[in-house]
Amino acid sequence: MRGRNPGEKSIEERFWSKVRRTNRCWLWIGAVGTNGYGFIRIRDRRAKRPPKGIPNDFIHLSHILAHRLSYYIHHGSIPPGKIVCHHCNVKICVNPNHIYSGTYSDNAHDTIKSGKNIGKNHWARKHPEKVLRGNDHWTRKHPEKITWRGVNHYLSKLSLSDISRIRSLYVPRKFSQRKLSKMFGTKQGTIYNIVNQLSYQSHVELPATHRQSKQAEQKRGRSEAV
Ligand SMILES: [Zn+2]
């Protein structure tokens, strides 16, 4: 059998039956979602129409968040575009003095103030010496480990031979970037970057990928056999 019809009691009665007041926060003892906020069911998932007595503000919902309902009961409608935030940072708190309607950025500032977020409590702020930057960064110490640059990048459409051909063919005003871009099916800007060494900068010194070195080995083997 299904539970009580949510329409039997008024929404306020149901709200108060699920609140346990303490000296500070008024804690919600009803259902709590995975996001940590309390909520109240106001209509059956299968019911097409909302039960009677639901304020217009919530008529389109199947559940109301407990602190939003509390705001409605104590302060009236939630202003459009605003969210209901907690001063106390207790998600299940429904104390009307602890909640206010604010913007998303108000809420974010509250979170930062509470220290739950990053900010000064982040390990990188507490121990800046542990953050490896500049020449201590692994990409500076081991540039050979960066394999996703130039032709090895997964978005690269050009091969090593394309790059060297583009650089050798290009003659300003004679063999234009536009012509090259049509030849290789790229944008002119890509050609500009290639001929000006802005992209594929290190493709000559780039460590050969595993496949490339294998191919080179095979080639050497073949030439020796001949
Ligand atoms: Zn509170």
C-alpha cells in the first residue's frame, strides 16, 4: 500500500511535523537528498495534477526543498532569480533566521567564508612550497615526456612530412599560405602558425613515438638486409 496521500494534511502541517528545533539551527528530520538538503514530497510521481493547497510558487514541482519551503512559510515568496541560502551553512537547517534569499555569488561567498570550499584552506595555499611551478614543474624537467604536442597531438591532422613540406614550400607572395591551406585542407591561420614556428615548434626534436621508432628500426633492418 502506498503511503499517506500528501494532500491530506496542509503543507505547513507537514513541514512542522518534520522540524526539530534546537537553540541554534532548526533541523529537518524528514527526507534528505543525496545533495544534503532536506525535501518534502508534494505529489506522487504518477499524479498529473498537484494536490490542493500547494502554493503557486511550487505547483510545478514534485518535491520542495525544506529550506525553501521554510523561507516561503516565514518570509513569503522567493524573489525570482534568487536562491535560498544558509547563513549557518547547515544544509538541513530550516531556521527562518538562518536563511535568506540571495544570488548565486552570495552563496558562493558564504561557502568560501565557511572554509568548506578551497580558498585559504586548500593544501596549495597552506603549503605553497609543495606546488611545483616554473622550472620545478615536471614538464620542464622532463620535456621528453610530453608526447601530446605537434604531430603527436590527437587533434593533429598533419604528419611530420606535411610540416616540413609546408615549411619548405612556403615562399611569401609566391607560394602563398592560402594556397598551402587549400593543399593541406587546413585553415590559413594554421599554415601561418606552422611557417612562423608558432605551432609544431619542436617537431624535429620531438621524441619519436613508439610506433615511429619501430618503423625506423624496421627500415634500418631492411636497408641492412639489402
Ligand atoms: Zn541554521
